[in-house]
Amino acid sequence: MQEYREYYQRHLPHWQPEGATFFITFRLAGSLPFQVIESLKMEREREKSRPVTTSISSLQAGREFLAERSYFTRWDSALDNYQASARWLAQPEIAAIVTEALQYRDKKEYDLFSYCVMPNHVHAVFAPLLRAGQGYLPLHRILQSLKRHTARQANKLLGREGAFWQDESYDHVIRSAEEFERIVGYVIENPVKVGLVPAWEDWPWSYIKT
């Protein structure tokens, strides 16, 4: 059985309870410059460290959640607007590798609800499946396999070597039906928000389960 870690932290905190539905974002290696990442981290730490006027720990937890959400919003906006980095996913052949890999794992490793492949990052919403006698496949294992396979295929097509994906991904536990609807809407509307297409249906690298 794969070891399941409910919580761990690298550069980002990862809370991955069994049976949850997750909003995942992973990006190309070098898609944001170091100075942008460091600036975003500093803003996040400042928000988390602001004093709480009450001793109720749930308020502190809520503040940390809002700080992470604010951090992601700024981080994702930077990805959408930063044009100087590698944008290999804008090539249809490379985007197809990623969408095919996401679809292939549907009903095998997870229940896939939505995804969107942007020029330098990917959003996905899915729930890891419970395997008979084995428990849930850890989220980090799913992402390792997905990113390793797509990186190998993309690098081969591009005729390049080296890191294709940034090693760490962003993951968020979806806590309610309302939040699920909001996040799925956010995912499929991403190309519209940045002016790539007039309607989400026009973007060939998006999916929503119907």
C-alpha cells in the first residue's frame, strides 16, 4: 500500500485528506522568475503573521486559509500575465499530450471533473479513487506519474532535455458544493479571463464533466 500523508509541507503546505476532491494547479519549470515567487511568498507570510485580536484558534486557521487563497490568486494571475517564460503548452501537440494523460487516468486513478491547459500551467479538479484493499492512491503519487509521463513525451517532441514541470504543485481541498461550483467555473473560464477566447467552449484544451 502506498504511504498516505495527510499533511506535509515543502515550499507550500499540502493538506490531502483521504476521500477529498482537490483543485490542482501545476506549472512549467521556470514559468515564473525567482523574484516574483519570492515577492509572493513574502506577501503571504506578512498576511499570515498579522496579529489576531482573539485567542480563538479557528480564527487564526481561517486567516491562514485566506492568506493561502490570496497567495494563489496572485500567483495564478502572475502565471496568466507573465509572457517571458517558456509557454510550451501553447503548442497544440504539447497541450494534447497533457489532456490525453489527464483523460487516460479518469476512472483509473481519480474521478475527473474539470481541467484547463493554459500556455504555461494546468488547472484540474478531481477526486482520487478508493482502490479495493489498498486505500486511496496518494495525490502526490498521481501527480508524480502524470508529470513524469507528460514531461518525457513533451521533451521528446520538443527535442529538449531537463526539467519540464516545476517540481511542486498547488493543491486545495474543496470543502463544499458551492466552492466546487466556483472553482470549476474558475478553471474553465481561465482562457476567457485572460482574453484567449471569447467563450470557454472555444478553448480546445478545457473539459468539464457533464
